[in-house]
Amino acid sequence: MQFRERSQVIQLIRTVYDPKIKRGRSELVGRIDKQAARIDDTLRSVCTRDEVREIEIFLEARTALLSHGATRESAGKLASQMRLAESYFRSPSDTDQAQLAAEIFTAWDDLKKAMHKAGFRKKAPTHQGRKQ
């Protein structure tokens, strides 16, 4: 199962083999509201037991990542991670690059909005005593 985080929801996507096209096909299983991340009865009814467990594991990991300490640490490492991503996208095309690029663009737009709302702009703050 794949998990795609959008601005307000987490999409749950299952890949199923389609004999007509002789390859996997993605189908949207359901959505989880990011603000109230839980598995409701409707979602539980369309998922297998293994898929429900996979969703539970994903939500537990996501909760741990969103703790303040973890988010602060991730923000501190973001610039170097972006440099690695730059290198990845400059390399020869990979089958996952298009999907990853779409997810990164969405996440980047959300991050820019959050930074702007917090009062941060493109220019780095100036420090006293530092030559301009």
C-alpha cells in the first residue's frame, strides 16, 4: 500500500494486477484526514487485515515523526536532504522520479505556505556584526 500525503489528507493507494494491461494498476482505497488521523469503519471495511495493520504502522510512525523534537531535527536536516534530492533528479531518469517530483512539489508548496505564515520570507535574516 502506498501513502500519499496531500495538504489536508493522506491518500491510501493499493496496487492491483490488471490482466488486461498486464501490469499493476493503482486504485484509491480511501482517505484519512491529517488532523484526525485514524482508521474509520468505512476504511476498515474495504481493507484487508494486513492493510489495516500497515496503515496502523504508518500512522504510528507519522505520529512519532510529528513530535516536536523530531520535527525540529528534520527541519535542521532539510537543506542537506534537498541537496541530495537535487543530485537524484540530475541523475538518469528512474521510474519513480515523476511520482516523487509530484509529491515533493506538493510538500514544498505546503512548506512555503507554512514558512510564509510564520513570518519567514526568502531573504535570510541579517545578523548584527556581520558584513553585508
